Amino acid sequence: MRAALYGKGALIRKTYEYLERSGVENLGVLEDRVEDLVLSEGYPGARQADESTMDPDDAVILVAENAWLSFAVKRLCAAGFERICYLPYYYEEEGYEISDDSFVWIDPTLPRLEYIEYHVAWNCNLKCKGCTHFSNILEKEIFGDFDQFCKDLQRLQELFWGIYKIRLMGGEPLLNPQLAHFVAAARSAFPDADIRVVSNGLLLREDMEDVLDTMAACDAGFDVSMYPPTRHAISGMDKICRKHGVKLFVTPEVNEFRAFLDFDGAQKPEEVYASCPARHCAFLGAGVISTCSMPQLIPILNERYSCGIPVDPGDIIDLYEEGLDGEELLKRLRRPMAFCRFCAKEQRSFPWEPAGPGKAVLADWSVYGE
Ligand code: SF4
Ligand code: SF4
């Protein structure tokens, strides 16, 4: 096989050196010119690139930071390359040795999905007032169905060549004793993904070795929101993560929450959607997906307070719909939903405080506070 490298960053040197040792004929590094992609005349510190031009059968190995891969695949396709594989971004780190199995072939005719989030556990130990996922008012334990999750990942693999970011969340994912399996399944389906476990951090213990070791092996990190109770636990969490080689990403302190629902549904969907940060937060349910979590989670509020907020069936997309392809799904995920009329553009903030099922009231979510 003959292959050229395309990418940027420190990893390209490591890959170049690997190719020199492997049985692959190393054609050199592709350089981006305004109109074309050309083989560079050499690579600093490595041998001069082959004089040959690229044949359609030659492979291109993409080596770059994760955020750049979507652009790079489109660029290569536009330049006529069809045989494309990538080396996952985490091979840059110590402990990841490149082998022939490290390269992941893709079908460049498929698009890449930028983001999904998924509820590993729907309920939560912290129970913040006005939780946007309504986890504070759930009294029974609800966990994501692992077999369905694997099936849905497989379906997403048919629709997309990759996913930039996967956030396993809730609720509190550490409540689910199967969390490690979810992390491993996500990594196995999408080697390109930046995988995060979104947690308040309070339940992490030193002896959760299956979770910690799996996360380290899968290069999955914790995304921790710094709520007031988390402040006291964060240094312990940091120590545990360091010991197990798990990355820890911590938000700035969160002392305020925001109420955002207009129960009258009097908002203009296009207007609210245009400035809503959640419009990029595709939510994966059981066999379905929606632009954000709201249409799939609002039944929790409806059930608790009998508020009857309607869900338009068009807001929740069946992943298995006949004839659905990745491009069509992206198109549908990138437009306002009927539900957006229930979200206010100007939100009402209030200080963070706990409010479990006994204390929470419907007004906690109302933009008008009543
Ligand atoms: S920590 Fe608070 S905001 Fe996060 S899921 Fe739990 S209750 Fe909701
Ligand atoms: S329903 Fe629409 S406006 Fe509301 S959070 Fe989701 S994307 Fe944003």
C-alpha cells in the first residue's frame, strides 16, 4: 500500500516515523495550497518525499486534532481522494503506540455528526432547583438501556463516519453501575470522538476502578460542573483522576441557574432557536434523536405537574426511519423545532440551591417565576 499524510500538529511526525518503519510506502506529506493539495517536497527532519504523484488507489492518512477532521475529510473529498483513514487524536499522548490497527478507515461519502449527548442515568444525587434535565424531580432510578445504546451507536455508524463529541450524562452518570460499559461502547463505535462523562463529581470514589480504568483506556474525560457542593469535593476528585490517568475538565463556578420555559408557548421558534446554545446539543434517546433534549425530557415535567406541554412528533426523529441518511438527519437537526416556542430568549436567573421532589415547584422552570 502507498499512503500520504495530511494533517498538522505534533502527531504528524510520530506517524511519519511509524510509516518509515512499516510496510507502507510513504509518499510524503500533503500540503494545502489554495487551489489544490500537493505532495510536499519533504518533511522537516524526515527523508525527502517521493517524487511520485498520488494515484486514486493511494491512501491518505489524516493526522490532526479532532476539531479539524471534519474539514480535512471534506477537503480531501473535494480534491478527489477516496481512500481515507485517520489516526485518532489521542495517539499524540504518551502510552499510545501506533500499530497497523491504529488507523481507522472511513467512508468519506458520509457526513460527520458534531455532537450527541446521552442519558446514562436520568436521576441525580444532587437535585439542583430548576435542573434543565428535570433530574431533580425524578424519584425512581432510570438508567439508559445498554443494549439499545449499542444498537443506536451501530445505526449512527451507518449514518456518519464519525462523531466529534459524545457526552455521557444525566442526571448523574456515576449512579449507573454499567457506566464503564457505556464508555467502552462509545469509544469502540467512534474512535474519533472526544468522549466526556458529565458529572457533578460528588460520587466519584477511589475504588471505582472499572469506571476510572476504562475511561483512561478510552481517553474519556470528566466534564465537571462546579456547583457549590462540588467546590469541596474537587481536589479529592482531581487526586483520583490524576492517579488513574483520567482527564478532568472543570467549569468555572456555577452559582446561578436559569429558568427558561414559557408555559404559554408564546415565543417565536426561529428567533429563540437562532441564539440558543442548546441548538447544537443533539440528544440521543432510545432509537430516536432530537435537536436538543427538551422534546424527549419534557414528559418528566408534564408527568409531575400535569402541565401538558405538547410535543410535536416531528421534533423527535426515528433513527431507523426508512430512507433516512446522514445528510437528511443533519438537515433536520439543524432547524428550529416546534418545541422552541416554549423556550424564552431572555431567561430568569436565580441562586443555585438544592430542591428535590418534595421542595421543587413548577415555577422553578418558569421564565416568569410563576
Ligand atoms: S447536578 Fe444538578 S443540574 Fe446536574 S443533573 Fe444533577 S440535578 Fe441536574
Ligand atoms: S427547544 Fe429550541 S430553543 Fe429550546 S433549548 Fe431546545 S433548541 Fe433551544
